[in-house]
Amino acid sequence: MILIVNGQLINRNKIFQADILISDGKILEIRKNIPRKDIYKIIDAKGKHILPGIIDDQVHFREPGLTHKANIFSESRAAVAGGTTTFMEMPNTKPPAVTQVELEKKYKTASESSLSNYSFFMGATNDNLEEVLKTNPRNVCGIKIFMGSSTGNMLVDNPVTLEDLFSQVKMLIATHCEDEETIRKNTEIYIEKYGEDIPIACHPEIRNDVGCYISSSMAVELAKKHGTRLHILHISTAKEIALFENEMPLENKKITAEVCVHHLFFNNEYYETLGAKIKCNPAIKSKKDQNAIFQALLDDKLDIIATDHAPHTIAEKDNKYLQAPSGLPLVQHALYVMLDFYKKGMISLEKIVDKMCHAPARCFNVEKRGFLDEGYWADIVILDLEGETTVTKDNLLYKCGWSPLENMTFKGEITHTIVNGNVVYQNGQIIEGTLGKRVLFNP
């Protein structure tokens, strides 16, 4: 049994002092001055803040088939070091998770190697509707549709298929929304202008706000037509914000949206110094877009903060525009990025916890995770706001070995991460020996 004492809890839009008693992997009791017993392992959190473990609803951990970039073991270690106790991973691996057999293989791998809790999206294609409809909403987070460029055969661009998916799938559908035709036309224009030497800074012009809006508005239209539970991933433009509402509680929304830390933290001015290291899809765009999506997050039009953690080797990134892959590694430092905004007075601690912990649990109907509540799984992060964390190559846990945040110093230090009542990260050290669990949902 673990007893955490003297900490300031951040939970359900309140900050208050209390002790937390953990037993059998769950939170047994939360109150002031819980009596100490010799059988308890005591963690003194005096001067520190305690928050629920982060739930990241969009990561790419690259296993199977792309394990030269990352794998579930390596990236789950990075996740817990960053306070992420649950991840939801995307289906565009090799082979892709577009059959129930391949999907369950990923769950088996995670059950043998992941330090954090896990779920995996079932992937949709133009011709696998029968497999998609077999998905169990009790133990799978959702169905992923790439309504834009993706790996292999996962671009779903057949209108009939989209109608079938949106009308027949009864569980959450998560979409990547970029219009493929717009991207192709823009790419052709820039190839004609620059040949093979397209500047990286042109990325947000090629994958522009028009392409994003065409696709995301189509998804919203389909969802409204069929009453589908739709979750649009990584909103990156001011133009798309009008598609979303904030007049009702998150639990009552049929259409929700996610924003990623890199679209909040970076803008197109960073291409000059970071180049392909911040090339991602959808593209990091203008300061205007950056400011608009941040405000939409504060206004609850955008519901969840995630990472879209997508590692590539530095050798793969060190290519010309057309060859450099899109994606960047972020799961180890997402909380630190948000704390940077907190230190600048741009967002409250309560709102950070709401968007990174509570909202993903509500959005996906996660069972007994995402809150510091009695009876819930003990997924807990202890944070020292007076500490400092500098991102260096030496302390990166990603298999790819690099970060766009290298040499940046952030206020705050995660001192402990607890997953299902087990301390898996403490004072800069990963503690192996226990594994995460498959996440369950209340459909």
C-alpha cells in the first residue's frame, strides 16, 4: 500500500490539500491526515502538486513493422517519464491494424512490454467495413479514419465507404482530416516552382487551411447526417474552429475535437531553425492559427490536448522536403510544454488537467481513469512546479534519440509517475518490473 501525503491535488477544477491512500492498484481513500501505518510506503509530496495520469489519445509507437523508429516498450518508457499513464495508438503500422487479428497482435505486444496503460484504434480502409464492424467498443478506444494522406492503403476517400462507416459504426470515429485533392494540386504547383528543392517553410502552404477545412467540414456533415460519434484529431487552423460548439458539457457532445501541443507551441516562424524536425501532418501553420486554436481550447471549443507523437530517425528527417517524413516525438514533454504556458499566465493548472486527463476520459468514456477519485485506478503524477527540466539528448527516452525541444528549459519537474498503483518513474529513473493494463471503456 502507498500513502501519498502533504500534496496539493488538482482534480475536477479544484486545487486542495489531501492525502491519497493506494491499495490493490486503486485509490482507496482521499482525505486530509490519513493515519500513517508501518505497512504503508510513504511518499511525501510536500510542496508538490498531484494530478491524474495524462491520457494521450493519439500516438504512433511504430510497432509492428517500423521499429527502427520506435517500439511500444521504448515509447511507453518515454510516456511515463512525461506523466502519460495511458496512450491510444494509431493503426498505420506495418502491417496496419485493419483486421481484428492484426489489432489483437498489437494488444498482445503491449501486454508484454508497455509500462503505461494502452489502447489501440482499429483502422478503416476503403474495403474493410466488415472487419471494422466487429470491433468491440468495450476494449477498443475507437475507429480511425484517415481522410487524408496516410501510410499504405489507409486513405479512405471513397464517398460510399465514408457513408457506410459514418452510418453503421456505433462507436467513436476519430478522423485525420486533410483533403487529398487539395494537397496533390498544391504539391504539383510547388514542384513546378521549385523542383526537388521545395523549402520546408512551404509545408503549411501545401497542406493549407483550405485542405483541412474541406475535409473536417465533410466529416462534421457526415456525422450530423448520421448521428455519428465523431472526434476530429489535431485541429491546426483558425478556419476549422467554427465547426465546433461549446454550449454543452463534453459528455453530451456528439462531435469533439483535439488539439496537439506542437500546434500550440510552434508556428511557421520555427521552420527556419527547425526545418523538417517540425514537419508534420497537418502542418504547423501561422501565428494567427496558433493563437486562434489556443483561444478555442480555453473556450472549450477544442476539447482535448494530445501529442500525435510520431517519431522518425534523424536520418529520415534529414532529407529534402518531399522525402522527409512527417511527424515529431513529443510524448515525454507534452506536460512541460503546457506548463510553459501556465508559467506565462496563459492557462491554469486546472484547465491543463481538464484537457489532458479529465477530457480524454470523458470523451472516450474511459472506465475509472483520468480523475483522482476514490475507486479509480491509481494513475498519478507528482509534479514539483519549482523544479526545472532541460531537454537534452542524454535524458531523451525516445528510440529515435532526438526532440524538437532539445536545449529548451521548462519550469517544473515530474518527480513520480504511478501506473495502476505501481511507481514506474521516480526522480529521473524508470522503474521497470510492472506493466500497464488494457484500458476498458463504458460504451
